[in-house]
Amino acid sequence: MGCFLYPRTISINRPKSNAAPGAQAYSGVTPQNETVLFTGIAAHIEAERIGTAPASNLPANTQGEPIYLIIFKLPLGSVKNRDIIIDDQSDRYQVISADWGPLVTTCRSKKLEN
């Protein structure tokens, strides 16, 4: 359970790399192919709208694709681009950029489809 500023709980996984040459089975972003780095981290998650309206301009189209800011406290270098953050609702986010500050780490992330 988080606090007022960090009401959510997250886990952070890192996809395993496969350095074997030649044709391989799919080893992309799936929980089976990830190493758990951290669990039970208090966090704040918010959506940030970016982008413009789609060219098709249909009434049901959204006005851009959200990027999620996931803010938490971990040391510099703990999280890297392409790491996976899983929230307390089982939503999965891929880290686009991890920015460390003196007080918090902010990860701009994209929600992965289930």
C-alpha cells in the first residue's frame, strides 16, 4: 500500500536477452521471458496526452495516444529503457525513457496491450 503521494504499487521486470544466433522462437515482451528486478514499489501513475488527431478524423477516434508518467523512488540506473513496469491493476507498461532526479525517478512509458 502506498501513501498519499504514491498511492499505487508497481513491480519492475527486465526482458531477458537472447544472444543465440539463427532463427529463434518469439522471445519478446512476455512475463515468461522477463526477470523480476523490484516488487512492492510505491508509485504515482498519470496519463499525459501527446500526438494529434488521427488522419481519418472519425468521431470515435481518440485525440492522440497517451504516454504514462510513472513516478517512484529508486536509485539512479535501477530502471532502463525497455524495462516493463506492472501496476497493481496488472496493467503492463514499457519504459520509453527513465529520467532520474535527485528525489524521484520518472519513467515515460507506453501501456502494452494485454
